[in-house]
Amino acid sequence: MKLKSILMSSGALALMAAGAVAQDSETPESPVAGEPMADEMTIVSWGGAYQESQLKAYVEPYQEMHPELTVTWDESSGEAVAGMRAQSEANNITWDLVDATAADAMRLCDEGLAMEVDIDEIAAPAPDGTEASEDFGEDMLVSDCFIPQIAYSYTFGYRTDVSDWNGETPDEICDVFDLETFPGQRSLERRPHNNMEWALICDGVAMEDVYDELETDEGQQRAFDKLDTIKDQTVWWTAGADTPQLLADGEVVFGSTYNGRLFSLIVEQDQPVEMMWDAQSYDLDGWVIPEGLDEETLNRVKDFLWFATDTQRLADQAKYISYGPARASSAPMVGQHAELGIDMGPHMPTNPDNSSNAFVQNYEWWADYRDDLDAKFQAWLAQ
Amino acid sequence: MASTDSSTAFVEFDRVQKSYDGETLVVKDLNLSIGKGEFLTMLGPSGSGKTTCLMMLAGFETATHGEIRLDGKEINNIPPHKRGIGMVFQNYALFPHMTVAENLSFPLEVRKLGKSEREQKIKRALDMVQMGSFGGRRPTQLSGGQQQRIALARALVFEPELVLMDEPLGALDKQLRETLQFEITRVAHDLGITVVYVTHDQTEALTMSDRVAVFDDGRIQQLAAPDTLYEQPQNSFVAQFIGENNTLRGKVAKLSGDHCVVRLDETGEEIDALPVNVTREGDETLVSIRPERVEFNPELGPDAHTLTAEVLEFIYMGDVFRTRLKVAGRDDFIVKTRNRADQTRFAPGQKIQIGWLPQDCRALDP
Amino acid sequence: MTDATTGPDHLTGPTPDNALRDADRAEARGGGSGGPGDPVLAADGTPLKQSLNRALRAQKLRALALIAPLLLFILVTFIAPIVDMLFRSVENEIVVETLPRTVAALQDWDYASGEAPDEPAYRAMAFDLMIAAERREHTRVGSRLNYETTGISSLFRKSGRGVDDVGEVYTDQFVELNEAWEEPATWVTLMASEDWQESHSEWVAAGEAAEAADEDFDDLPPRFEVADRIAEILPETAGIYQAFADTIRTEDEESPAEEEPWNVVYQALYDDLSGQLGSAAETYAGPGADLLREAATAVPDFETMTVTDQMIEVDEDWAEPEVWGTIKAFDGPYTSGYFLSSVDLQKTPDGVERQPEGERIYILLFERTLFLSLTIMACCVALGYPVAYLLSNLPMRTSNLLMILVLLPFWTSLLVRTSAWKVLLQQQGVINDVLVWLGIISDGGRLVMINNQFGTIVAMTHILLPFMILPLYSVMKTIPPSYVRAAKSLGATNWTAFWRVYFPQSVPGIGAGCILVFILSIGYYITPELVGGTTGTFISNRIAYHISNSLNWGLAAALGTILLAVVLILYWLYDKIVGIDNVSLG
């Protein structure tokens, strides 16, 4: 759990530095500066608040420096893997830079659809001169094609106005499985990731043994049995916006989703919902470069990435959304929300108060077991 | 066979009115009695209300006012399927998804007849229209004439006393139509059924019917036997609608009993006529003369008037000659003469005298 | 009352149409003057048939030219993807293309023996994996095989990194023996044909000239050629060295003269020299003969390590027979594996087996898709028939207005419509609220109407209803009211007239509507995804998952192919039972 310790320490740093005025440090010129570059770039992202944070934090500042550049957004990150495969098969690459989750990046890399990169040539060193590879840290660099941006987490939100709960509020993951104290519908993602881990943790498996246990048929059965206890009280979501909507409508009293979605539901929309950080599951999101770009486009993408993944830009992004910057060196620079003016620190998944019992998805393990477990999970759901 | 006595009437329309929109009447104050066994034709241009009358009788339309009686019973509120009236439609309305035999069987089945009885009746009906061997075919496999025979058979197979026919021959070509006209009257007379027949074809009406009701503008203009209708039209509409007809416009100059003299508006010439719709001297009138009743260079009485005419066209038509004349300023005056050995053949431009018997020239409403 | 002219018209004489046709036939017969057996000739003496064909051919060509754009369009956008889908559902070339040596080496190995294969298979795998890793293809084949056996994905990913080390033990010993073995030039001299060396020198010269002139030089080095003399005595080495040269040429655009060979090349050299042919090296007299002889002499004293051990050192899973069995089971260029998976079977090294109980999902989903589609179809008939009847019997003005209401859903986004159903049907939704307010249900007993089959049926019926109403309407519009009138005049009650006369004639519309609705719903995906929960999803949701998430396009294609086949079979059945003539869209 090395990633966890890095994230925690960076969270702590973030707290310490919350009041400090962030210095916009100079970033050395990118290695491709001066080379011929394309004037157009298509960036694929997730849309919504997340894309907005990217736009504000680095795309707009970059365009100010390079007014000749036109950026086209494509909100297809949810379909990134299929899209890149289709483009590669059609031999017509129209995406220049793709925002993808770590798991997708890994898959794209395996399929030879994403370009393998040397992170030290793509990302600038930290202001103190630390190499990018060290600044991101080994646990962030889950794939040779992956250029990390942020760490987010899957976590639970619950309604604060449920009368059946008699004033109790859930504060640990296993409350999700406790229908007696916390009756009501739950919402969980319609895929095995995280759900299987949470089920095992609540069935008494130590966090560090979860994947070893899940590798065995008995372990998988154990997880399914645990999930069975709440199956008929569960709505299964597929889109990140589902759980916030279900919580807002009162359709569910308890639901998992990305912490940023819950942040906007709680803080920006002021709904009677609270966050439960216990056993939050970290995941990463970052850039991949499609294989097969022409040289000028590639130069542009590299030049942009050099800027967009530097310490200051990643720290800036956290002003707009409650996701933790992927660089250790960015953590001290995280400040306040750009519009609401609140400290972002306590809302970061990496805040020590929040991350005391967090765990990190094992991407490599899931790459192996995803096909198998997904089939089992869907069969279990369909019954 | 024709009976107009209301006490013995089989079908009776009593002051029937019909309006679809509440503003205009399609049928205005219709009074009509049809005797049992009578073949009555409703003749008229489209929109004259004849089909509406038929539909009211069949029960597909309800009368806005008045009573319709069948065999002495008021049927206004009886649904169509309980009236027991056979009907033949213009487009035959044979059920396309059933065979001919099934089509004929349909009215018998809904009357819950036994199988053997049904088969017997179907056979008889098909034989009656000489289609005995067509029971297994589908309607689409038949020609128009054959379909109409089947439609007739179907309307008759359940032995109704009254059969309605809505322009049944309208879609057929002339030759076939004539054959079927004959056949329909034959069957009707054989079975002694009452037929109400709607058509806009006057030949059909004249050849088939016991009586013809000429409809126009929602009213019966004249109800009479075919010969009366042709020879003694009661008004100018009937005169013009039935058969070929020459008309001349004028004013009554002299009126005495069953003879009058009409001065023509155009030339001031005078002609003899039978007063029908004129009551006093000075009345405007339209005189009507059938083309075959006009004589050339007539040798009539000494008081008789003749007209000078100029031959415009002489048309040879085989059995008759057709001469178009310019008479009293009009150039559409037609005279038909039989092709006889001694018949003169005129050349265009020739001037001749024409005349007629006063009773052949009817002075009608203007 | 009898007359010769009273017979049925087909007996009494020709109708005008018949007469014309008869005249045509007579004319055609009269065209030729010959006897009954002679071919009929046209005016210019050619056989009539031939000249008719000529005339028709021109017409047909013109007609073909007119439809050519559409034909092309359909071929490119419709037929081609279907063919591609059919192909993908069986295509499996990736295994044999990426691992050709392994596939060949496994030919004689039998999984049933329960033992992992022998050394040659490991050696072949090391070579294949080395090449694939350099070309970055190993992870793809790993993903492919991981669909079948869990764990192969990471095995290949890990081995791709570790396979570098296979043969290193020999590299070290050869270099220790003579440092020349470390030099790329040594290898080129030993391995390359004279032709290649010549064209390589030219390439080097061209590069230097370009550099001197400060110009770009992007030409690839010439493709490597192994000298025949060396291929005879060092066949393994020659093969793998050739692969090495080709790979660095295309991947790195480098010449073998500048790159130190992979460790597996030294492995191959050791294998060659220590094998039966090793003695041939003694008599070799070409370039590098001394070096080779020295090596051949020294080889028997080398410290040895089998490739098997080296591979197992990279990842212990290589000792598992199951991994090899999976490769062997999927070594053909075509496979039935995807289709087997589509029907809850699996192709294992032991043969075809049923999936374990917890993983059987596709048959269930196919059944559910059919059941739900039929239910939706039935709901559409039940709701659409009265509407279509009303539409076709109302006056034009009113029916046009109603028709707009029917078509209104078409003008709204599918997503919006489906979301509206969510708002209506969910437990805190409008319908439940109204029911609670009316006191029909208690607040605690709110009905579950969404995220289950009920939700799917309701929402899909609503969405597909126009596809039922439109064909029904257009058929009903053509049923003249006189049929029902005729039936009534013949004594039928309203119900009998409808059921025996009207309804049978509207069957073609029902048929067309049912086919449309059924086929559309069987492939529907968005609505079940949004409102179907876990029990109301269709097979298409799994297809979408495999296309966009798991990237298992082969399985998606197989599922799609089965779906297509099911539709075709049902269509055929419909034709058999109802008759396809009984379908009318208007």
C-alpha cells in the first residue's frame, strides 16, 4: 500500500500548505519546443465538471500562450477503449489526446493502441528538480502508456434525513451491508470492481488479503454471498451521475460513486447528503496518447502535456474539482475552491481524515480477472 | 307488379329528412312507397341524395327526421344486421380472405344454419348466377363480372325479401353491364324479391326497373314507370336527365286546354306545344322535344307551326341518321331519323322546314 | 328467360383486355413464318428470342445503373459490416500469427498427458515472446487468451518484460569466451549474405552523404538476409537472428550492424552449437570461422540452464499445463470458441464443456430477450390496434391531429423519453406518489416499477408503439368500410363483422407491425440499460459491454451473429406459419 502512504502524506502536505500563497514556479521549456506543431488538437475527456476543471486549469492557460491552437473536445472517455480500437482498425486516428482511467490505459497499452511513453520525457520535473517519474511515484505509473493526472476515489454518500435510521449515521463501510440499522435502497456500480472488495472486507477479510482471497473460487463465492444480503435492496448504476440523482430523488439512501460527484451534490447543490469516506477505493485518471499520430500532432500533444502535467497545473485543477493531483509536489499548492472559496483540503480523498481506511484497486489483478469475474458478476446479477 | 298504394307498401319513406352537418339537408322531405316485388330504381346525378336514401334503408345511416317502414314496421332504430335486407355494393365487397363458398356461407353461418342446409343453399345460389363451379376460388381470382355475380348470390343466399343494390355495375364495361342488367332483373323476377337499385346510368334505370325515382337536390323529381318518365317528363330536369332532348326557350303566347303556342325568345318564331308546367300566358318556359319526334318538311295541320332550320351536320350512325341543325339561333338541335331506304340525306347548309305534333313538344318549367 | 348471352362473362366472349392479349399472342405467333418447331425470327432475321434479350439487356443495364448508387451504398454500409461481423466471430489469427513457433512446437504435445510440454515448446515460446514483446504484440495475445483462461493476460505482460533475460546466461558465457561476441559487427559479418552487406554499405554511405549535406535521411536499412552457408549449420540462430534484424528494422528503424542481438539469439547459438549440427561448425570456412570454431569447442563446457527453467523463472505460471493447453486449443486461424462462449459453453484444453454454473449468462439473456421482446410486441398490438383503428376511421382532420400525437415521441430524444419514464415509475416517482396520495398503497409499500422487467416493458412499449401503429394504420386505411357494412347487411353483429371480416384483413398490418417491433426490440440497448435494472436487460447490453468495455469483439460478433440468426429463423417461421405475403406496410 505504498500509493496510500504517498497520497496520505500529500494530503497532509496539502493541509499544511492550504493557507500558503502558491508560487507559480517556472517550468523549463518542453523538449519539443521549437519543433513544427499542429494547430489543432482533439482532446477526449469525460465532459461535465471534470472537463471544465481541465479547461480552466490548463487548456485555457495553454491556449493563451499559444493562441494559434484550436482545441476540439470530444466527451467520449467512457468509450475511450472501443473508440481508439475502432479508429486504429479504420486506420483513421482522429483523437490526439485521450483522458482515460488507469484500467483503460492499461488495456489500451496492452492492445497496442496507446503510445508507450517515457514519463521523464513527457512530464516536466518538479520545481525542486525532482524527476517526473519520482514525483508521480511508481504506484501512479501503472502502465507504460499512462500519464497520471488525478487520484479520485469511489466512496459512499448517504442521505441525512432518513427517519428509519433513528438518528444513527453510517460511519463505516460495513454499514452498507447492515440493513437492520440502515434500512433502505442502496446503489452500487453494475460491475464487480470495488463491490467485491467491499463485500470481502465486510465479511472479515483484511484489506491487504482481499485480492488473494478474491483469486479463489471460495473467496469469490464469499463476496457474492455477502452481496446477496443486500441484492434485492440495491439499484445498480452504470453512469457516474446515477447515484447523485438517486440520492437527490430519495430513491436510495446510500450509494457509491466518484467522490467528485458527491462533492458537487453536497457542497455545490446543497443536498441533505453526507460523505462516508470509510474504505474509499482509490482510482487514477490520466492521459494516454493514441498510437499512430503524425509527427506535428505528436509534437503539439507533447508540448501541451509538458505544460498540463506540471506541478502548478495539476494543483490548479484541484481548485475546480475535489480530486487529488497525481504529483506529490502539487499537493502543497492545493488551495481553495475557485468559486465557493472553501478549502478543498477536507474534500480531497487524500485528506488524512478521509483516507485513514482507504484501499487501492489492484489494476494488474483486475486486468487478469476482469473478464472472468465480470461474467460471474453479470450472471449473478441476472439471476 | 308496381304498386304505389301506401296501405300495401312494402317499403315506405315517410317525410324522411337527412342532414350530415346540421346546416344543409341532403335528403329533403322524402316520401316514397315501394310495393312488394317491385324493382325500383333511384336515379340521379351524384350528390342527389339517392345513395343516402339507400343507406338509410340499409341502416348504415340514420334519418334525421321522419320514418322508414319495412313491411309496416318502423325500422329507424333497428341495427342493420337485424333488418334482414340483402345488399350489393358497387365494389362488390366480397371478403378477400374467404373463398366464394365461404363468402356465401357467411350470412348463413351468422344465422346459425346447419352445414348441409348451408351447402344446399350455397349451391342453389351459385347455380342461380351460373357460377356453380367457382365455390373454391378466392374473389381476387375472379373477373369483375364474376365477382358481381357472387356478390349478388351472396346478397340473395339468405333469402331476403328486400335487396338493395348500390350502383352494382358501375365498375364494369358496357357489354358486361348489359348482360348483368338482364340477369339481375331475371333473378329478381324469378325470386319475386323487392329490389331498390341505385344508379346514375339512365339506360340501366330504364331497362331494368318497374318504376324509376329521379333524384335531384335531395328530392324525388319524378317517380314513374320508365316509358312515362321518358315520354312525359314532369319537369325540365327530368326531361334533360333522361334520354336525349332538344330544348328551346320562350314565353307562352297562347294557352288553351292541352295546347299552347310558345314564342321563342331568340327569333320570335312560334311553335306548338303541350302545356305541362305552364299555367298562364306570358309564363317563361323551356320546351322539350325528343330528337326522334321531329319531322322534316312536315305535313301537319293547317294551323301547325313549323320552323326553318339550317343543316349543320349530317351524321351516319348505321341504324339512324343524326342531323344537327341550327334552329332558332341554337346550333345544337338534333334530329334522329331511322335509316330507311327513302330517307333523305341532307347536305350541310341546306335549309329545311321542321315540325312536330304538339303533344310531342312539352312546355316545361323554365 | 333464357338467352345465349346470360352465361358468365368469361364464357360469353373476350373482355377487351383478354382480346388485346389474345391479339398480342396471335401477332407474336405470326411473327415467324416457319412451322411450329422453328424458332420465331425477328424482322432482320435474327431469332426473336435473341433480339428480345438484347432489347431487354439494355433496359436491365439502364435499370442497374440507376440503382447502382444505392446498391453500392448498401453493400458498403450494410452488407460489408455484417460480413465483417460474421468473420470476426470466428477469426482467431492472432495466436498463430504472434506465436507461430509455439503453435508448431505444440503440435505433438497432448494436454491430456497432464504434463507441461518439453523444452522445444519453451524455447519456441521464448523466441515468439521475445519478438512479440519487441513488436509490443504480446499483451494483445495475452488479452485474447485471457478471455479463455484467467491470468494469461498478466502472464504475458510480465513475461514480455522478463523474456529479455532468457538466454542471458549464454550471452555472458559467449562474451566471456570472446568479447567479439558482444559486437554487432561480429554478428553481421558472421550472419549476413554478401548481397546484404553490399546494399547495407550503400545505405550507410547514403546516410553519411545526407548528413554531410544536412539533409533528412529517413530510408530504412535494407532488409536483412542470412547467408546460406551459415543457415545450413546454424538454422536456429539464423532464424531468430533474421527475426531480430527484421524487428529492429521496422520497430526502431535500426540496422543490425549497430544493435547487440537479443539474449535469445545467444540461446539459439548455444542450442545450435551444442546440438547435432555443432560438428558442422568445425568444417565451416566462411567469415568468422575462427570465432565459431572456438565457440563450438567451448560450448560443451558451458554452464547450462534449460529454457524451461528460465521461463519458469520469469513466471512460474509457465509450468502450468493449462496455459499451454489454452494456447493449443486456440492455435487455429479460426475458432468456434466465441460461439461456444455465446451459448454458455467453453472450449477448454479438454474439449467443449459447459460453463461453470455461476458463469452461465448468455442463454438466460437470449431467452429473456426473446421473452421480453414478445411481451413488448404483444403490448404494442394490444395498445396500438385500437389506436390505429380509431385513426383510420376518423375524419382526415381529426386523424391527422391524432397522428401527430402518435408521432410525437419520434421527435423527442430517446434518452429524454426514457428518463421521463424514470421520473414517472421510480419509487419516489409520480405514479407512486399519486397512488400513496390516493391511499391505494401505503408509503412503505411503494411499488417497484423500474429497474426491472416491468420498467423495460413499459418504456419499450411506449417507444416502439409508433412502429406498430403506423403499419396497422396504413393497412386499415385500405380496408373499405363497405366490407363491414356488407357483413352487417348479411346479418353479422358488430363483433362478428369485426372479428370475421375486419380483423382478418388487418392481419397483414399486425404482421408488419409485429416484425418491426420485434426486430427493433430484440436489438434494443439504451432503454433496457437505463430502466432494466438487472432483470430487464437484453443480450444487446452484453454485446455493447463487449464492444466498448471488455474489447472482446469476437464474442460480441458471435452474440450478434446468433441474434441475427434468431431473427432470420423467426422470420422464416413467420413466413411458414402466416406467410410473408401477409405483411403489408401500406
